[in-house]
Amino acid sequence: MTLPTTAEHAYGLDEALPPIDWSVAPKGTRTYRFEAPSGSLAAWDLGDPANERVVMVPGITGSKEDFALLAPILADEGYFVQSYDLPGQYESADAGPAGDDGWSYELFVKDMVAFIEAGTTPVHLLGFSFAGIVAQLVAVQRPELVRTLTLLATPPLTGQVFRGIRTVGWLTRLPFFTKHNFGGVMIWNVRTNFSKVTPERLKFANARLDHTRRESVDGIVGLMMTTPNLYQELRDSAIPKLVVAGEHDLWRAKLYRRFAKRIGASVAVYATGHSPCETTPHQLALDMVQLFRTSEKLSAR
């Protein structure tokens, strides 16, 4: 898959995307297990290991397969692309603590740092949704490990981030809003295809959810209700940053633009929903590679 040359070219390629079997890894992908602090994590990589590394981490109820369209574009452009399933999720379901009370940002940060340190550093780091919060923590705590930071559909608020979601955000202020109840809402969203994904995507998402541990979903939702404020630390960081969102994401585009301004990041908003890596991979790849080249220019000075 070739990197598009212009935004218009990228848009056209995304509009013409054919259906795929999301359960099948891209051609040339190597699958393996990574022994992380939280346990054994399912991982895969694509491309030449001698090239610059791109580490992409999925969010809640997600998996490495979320990047099945994006990864080949970046690999063909000359990057070594890696991803892994979060503990408790899909093929990493056995990793992580038992129950829903042992989940912490420290656990996810330790896993991400260990994965990055297992190869050449620094890396181009992408965090999708919840993993974007973890990626911010890694960028602040271990900046020498991060060459660029892409925050993909990452909650653009701090504290209890669900208060800002469209239409029903106000409900999250009511007493019945708990991590378990909202975890159930997220699972219901997948099961009922509330977000209107393709039949191929829905089949995979439901099969994946059959393996994901419910307590990990509840635990991550609980963490997203206490999202740290890293605005100043990120703004002071020299790491080039990109905030990416869809016009129809859970949070409004204006919140993402404000978030990007607060942390000193560039911003890209596409005509899609919460998962640009699945629906607009060419547009995302083009903007990511432009970010990567910005970092190359800075390091060459």
C-alpha cells in the first residue's frame, strides 16, 4: 500500500477501501508473544526491523488488528511497525490483575515502556483512545524513548473524560454512572453495532469481545474517569505531537482542537468517527509521516 502524495489523493484511496477480514494479519506480519510486566501480551510487527520503529497501541475493547490497514502503508514507506494487545484485552486476556480493582496507569505505563525498550529507541509512538493517555504519560516520564507522539481519538479532556461525550455526557454526572455500568455501555455499543461499522468489522469486533475480560474493561473505564492533566508537561516537551480525531467522534472536534492547542500539537480532523485508523488510514498515514519527517528535520539541526 503506497503512501498518498496529497490529502485529496489520500481521501480518494480511503473512499475506495475494499472490505477485509479483520481477523487476518496483513501479509508479511510476524506474530509473537511479548513478556511484559503485566504478563504475556500478543504482539505483531511488520516491515524491516532495521528501519525506524513505529509503535501503535490500541485502546479499550481494541486490539493490534485495529491497525491492519494503517500498518502496511507505513511499512511500505520504510518504517518498522509494531503493536500489541493491552492486558486483559483479546489475545492478551490472561495478562493483568484479577478482578477490576488492580488496574492502574502504572501497570500500562510499565508495559508500554518495556515494549519500547525491547527494541531500538526512540520510537514514533501512537496511542489510540485510552492508550493515548498512557502514551502521554510515557512521553512525559520517559521522553528519551519517544521520537514523535500521535494521539489518535484520545480523550481531549482530563479528570472524568466521559462528561464531554456527545448527547449523553450529562448522564455521567448521575449516581448510577459507575465504571461497571459504563463498561457495560461500551460493550453494548459493540454488540449492537450502535456505531454502524461494516459487517466484516462487526463480526471481528464481537469475536474479539468474546475473549476480552470484562474486568479489564471496567478497570480501564475507571482509569479514564481519573485522566491526569499533562497539558503543561506536554506543551513544554520538545517531542513533535499530533492530535487526530474524526468529525463524528465521541467528543466534538472543537474539544480536540482545543486539546491540541493546549499541548502544543498539530491537529488533523477527518470526516469519520472514533476509529480513523480503520476508516481513513491513508489520510492518517500521510499526516503521521509528515510528523515523522518533522522530527527528522529537528534532529538534523
